[in-house]
Amino acid sequence: MAKTAIITGAARGLGNAMALKLGELGFDVVLNYRSESSKSLSDDLAKEISDNYGVKTLVVRADVSKYEDCEALVQASVAEFGDTIDVLVNNAGITNNANFIDITKEQYTAVIETNLISLLHMCHLALPYMVDRDTCIVNMASIGGLVGVANQVDYCAAKSGVIGLSRALAVEFASRKVRVNSIAPGMIMTDMLKGVNQDEVAALATAIPLGRIGDVSDIAGCMAYIVTAPYLTGQTISPNGGFVMP
């Protein structure tokens, strides 16, 4: 029987690359997106995965910062693919990228709710369909969860929480055959970096020992390793070119 994977924030960037990799690994993939502007991207991605890898896909709109939306997302997966979830990739995230004094309570609360609380929601709802079955949760952290970053106080707080969440879940559910790990990417060439001054990006690359900005495929490959590594749990892997060496 085919296995099922859910990935949040799948439409763009890292989510897009990891969703494609899940299809390549043979999973039926549930693709989550939040905003209406991402619907066509998600539909195109679903078609690409199905056409290239012969697996099934399901596209579900949900704001994963809201418990009821997460519940609807999980139930849509169960209704379409059965009451087993083999892989959960918690990827959805946002950032304010602003001085902490200048942002509002609503802005930093939104970052915490999307980047951390959503993972609590998704894990809480998906775990009943994952226990006792050799399954895997992959949580997206960041080097911002390992070191302090200016203008990213709320983001760093959330990503540090992701690492703690992953370790605690790994301990609690190891005996029930659920592995939980996190990925802490460094600087990756996503739409955000593509939209800024490329001379500045090139200057950033010089501070990285490997001498380049990472590609989304670097993160997708890391996710694939985690999904297929049966003795790996409670770990944070940071593909960052040597920029941070925890």
C-alpha cells in the first residue's frame, strides 16, 4: 500500500522542493497552502508530482496557525488516503524581519502562532494516526533557532521552540515508533533572497565556509535522509554550509 505524507506550506520555496522529493520517494502527498494566491501554485505542484512520480496528491487550503484548520487538514488526508499518516513535514512559516521595538503585539504573536504553535497543533492531531507504525515527523527550524539574529527576535524564539518541541516529542514517542527530527537551514536561495540586492547576497556568501548560498535541493535532500534513516530521532540537522557549527 502507498504511504501518505502531509506537508504544510508546500506551495513555494523549501516546501515546494520537499513536496517534490516526497513524491519521488513514493509517498502520496497532501499539499497544504494558506493564501488564495498560492492555490494555482499548489495545483500545479500537485500535477507535477503526480505526472512525474505516479503518486496521488491532495491540495488542502488551511491556516495552520488555527487549530480547527489543522484539524480539517488532517481529516482531509484521512478521508482521501486512509487513517494512517506516515510522514508529517511541518514547514509553514512567516517572518517579520523588523526591530522588536517597532513591531506590534499582533505581528510577533502571528510569528509564534505560525512558526511554533502550528507544529503543536499538527503533531497533536496527526500523532493518533502515526503511532506504532514506524513513522516520521520533520519539523522546520532554522539557524535562527541556534544563534541570535538581529531583527528576528520572534522568529528566533519560535525556531528555538521548534527544536525543543522536536526533542521532547522524540523522547516521548520513541517507544511508539515515531521518529521526530528538525532541520535548521542556513541561508537558502528562496524567493525572499532572490528579491533582494544580489550584490549583498554575494557578500553574504563570502561569510559561508563552503562559499555559496544553499539551494532548496539541499534541504529537500536532508529531509529525504531524515525520512529514510530508521535510527535517527531527536536530532537537529543544520545544512548551512558551515556558517554555524553548533
